[in-house]
Amino acid sequence: MTEKTNRLVTLFGGGGFLGRYVAQALLREGARVRVAERRPERAYSLKPLGALGQVQFVRADITDAASVAAAVAGADAAINLVGILKGHFHAVHVEGARQVAEAAAAAGADALVHVSAIGADPESASAYGRSKGEGEAAVRAAFPGATIVRPSIAFGAEDDFVNKFARMAQWLPILPVMRGSWRLQPVHVADLGRAIAAAALNPRAHRGKTYELGGPQVMTMHELNEWISRATGRNRPVIDIPDPVGAAMARLTGWLPGAPISWDQWLMLKTDNVASGDLPGFEAFGISPAPLAAVAGNWLNAYRRHGRFARPSPY
């Protein structure tokens, strides 16, 4: 406990979906958190979670070396949560990750946690997967003792994944699904946040290791949408879009703003998002991850016809 208390942790991307839960876990353990964001105001909601002076905000962009160095100055640990699904992958996932790692090493930090993704591979067909794999290599070169965390798809009350499909079930008479056979291992964002915080607060236990963090249930996209449809009381039929049609949509329209899927995302769906079993997972942190059904009902009620007053659905 003494190793955790009062440590200063710089949290890059602390204002995002995952960042809120990592920050909460750090603050609960008594750490001081310096939230580094391009727009720090995005993270101001974190301030009431800590004691007086326990949360600090700095303006930083991981693609700008000077701002990264200033953000990690004097920190005991750094956590990099920054990632994108569209845009300049190499600039963010490789060069940005390298700059965080180099700055953390130069500042004398004893821990660096780099959040990557299941499927990170320099040989991946998708630019996203390649950049994630190259980013891991860049981090290891600059900070050999870094802890790398590869999560599956995270879900939670504020996500843009389960909620997106729940909105579709709310308004569409059927649920069309691309790559219905694609398998994933959804992980609750609170469990993921606790593991990432633990890695930063206990460097002796986690230094230099790579973890794959998936939830307790492996399911296909078809099964996930069926479950969401039942959980929201909509009971919509789920229809798989044939792969040639999905590929054509991604290739021809994926570049448009608001397109349902880009070509690179389509390529990502060629490989399942499931832990390999070759690397340690949540058990290394003493965490039993929650299944989707155990926690999602708390917020999916909002998509039911009568909200919380609707008759409960058998999941």
C-alpha cells in the first residue's frame, strides 16, 4: 500500500472513456493524478473524484515532444491511453507512443503503462493493427520496463459500442450486422481501469510484462446484437450482411463522414478480437472481470420502451 500512496501518475488521455475509470482507480489508491489532455477541460469532471490537490490538469499533445516532456516532469509513473480509430495512426500510435516512452524514461519515472490492443501486430493487414504493433516495439525500445496492456473491446455506460447497437435496436425493425461471425471478448471498462492503475502503482510486480485483458465471455457479433436486442426488450431479428456486401460498403463509402465502417475497420474484422491465452490476463491483477449481463442492465434500461418501469427481460 505504501508503494501506491502519494505516487504522481501522469495520465495521457485521462478525459476519455477509459481515462475516467483509470483515474478513479488511481485516486482510490491515494495516488496523485496529472491528467494530460489536448483539451484539459474535457477532464474537469474528474476533479471531484479526488481530495483537495489530488488531481492536476495539463495541456499536452502526444505528437508534441515539448508538451509531453512537461507533462511527465517529476512523475513517478506515466500511462498512455491515447488511441484513434481513424486518422493518422502512425503519428499517434507509433511516434506519439515513442515520445511518451522517451519522456518518461528521461524524467526518471519507474513505471510506464502503454495501452495497446488485442491484435496489435506489425504484420497486420489493417493500418490500425500495424500501428499498434509498431507502437509497442517503439515503447519497448525507449522504455524496456514498460507494461503493455492489450484489451479487447471495452464496454460501459458511456461507450460508443454497446450503446450504438442499443440505439439501432431502439429504432430499426431489424438489426443488420457486418461480420456476424467475428468473435470478441468484451471487457468492462471499470475492470480494465483497475488493472491499468494497478500496473502503474505496482511496477515491481508488472514491469516489462505484456497482458491480454478480455472479459469472461467470448461471443460473436451476431450473438452480441441478439443479446442487446433482448436486454433492451426490443427482440429485433438480427440479420448478417453478406461479406461481399459489407466489403463493398466499406471500400466504397468508408471514407465518408459518418460511414458505418471504414475499409481499415473492415480489415480489422478479419481477425477475432479474443485473447490468445499465451499471455497473462486479469488473474495477474487478482481481478475477476464482470460479464456483460452483470452490469449492462444498469444503463440499457434507457433504451427500453418504458425505461426502468419496463418488465425485466430474461438475458
